[in-house]
Amino acid sequence: MNEFKDFFRGDESGRVSYHKDFEFKMNEGEIIISDEADYLMFKYPEGFFAKARSYPMISMTASVPLTDTKSLE
């Protein structure tokens, strides 16, 4: 977070807020972008799904790398 501190806000700039859980308030017009969503889904299931039901959310997660590229053929 320190590396990207100019992109995160306390609450004045209106750019981006960084959270490690789902215990935060949302304002109208805001969207949640969740990286490593599978991890957060299992760690905070109630908070994750409560926010996902109530607010626009983009959830991202990485796929497990394939060890056998022949399966792609």
C-alpha cells in the first residue's frame, strides 16, 4: 500500500480506498474491485456476499497454471 499511497485515499480525494476486509461503508456510485476474490470469499464469507448482493463489485482471481500445455490443444 505504501508504494501506491498516492492512489489511495483517507476520505477526502475520492479516488480509491484500500481495505483488507469488508467492514467499510459504501457511498452511492461507488464500486468494489476485489483482487484475490476467492481468498476473501473464504476468509470473510458473510461480509463478501453482503457487499456483493448490495453493491456493484468486480471480483478477480488468478487461475492455477497448467503444467501440461498439451491439454490446450
